[in-house]
Amino acid sequence: MPTSSLHAPSDLRHLTLYEAAYVRQRALLGMLGFLSNIPDHGTPSPELLGGAFACLEYLVEDAARLYEAAQDEAKSHPTG
């Protein structure tokens, strides 16, 4: 997972941000696919269930922030 996007050249930084957002979305889709294919979830504790949903929420919010930052960066440093 790309984490060092702060040091990317300014003309490529938006691509690094897009990639980071994409990786988070893929992780979210993978987890949702995993959860939807478990035949019996049992009875997880409220703390465990809350933590799992918080993780999914974090991935969605972080991806949205990264996409927004990538768009802003692309507008600030147009190529060509």
C-alpha cells in the first residue's frame, strides 16, 4: 500500500494519491466480499462488530479524502 505520497514529484503526486485511494477501495471491496461469503458469522461481541464497521468506515472516508486530494493536486499541477 503506497504510504509515502508526500515525497512524490509534484507532477506525479496526484497519481500516487489516486493509487492510494484505489488500494483502499480494493481492500474495502475485498473485506465486504469476504464478509458476504461467510455462511455463519456467529455472535461477535458489540466491540468486535463495532471495530469491524469502524475499519470499513475508515477505508471509505480515507479513500474519498485521497481522491479529493488527487483531484486538487491534478488541478494545481496540470501536465502537458
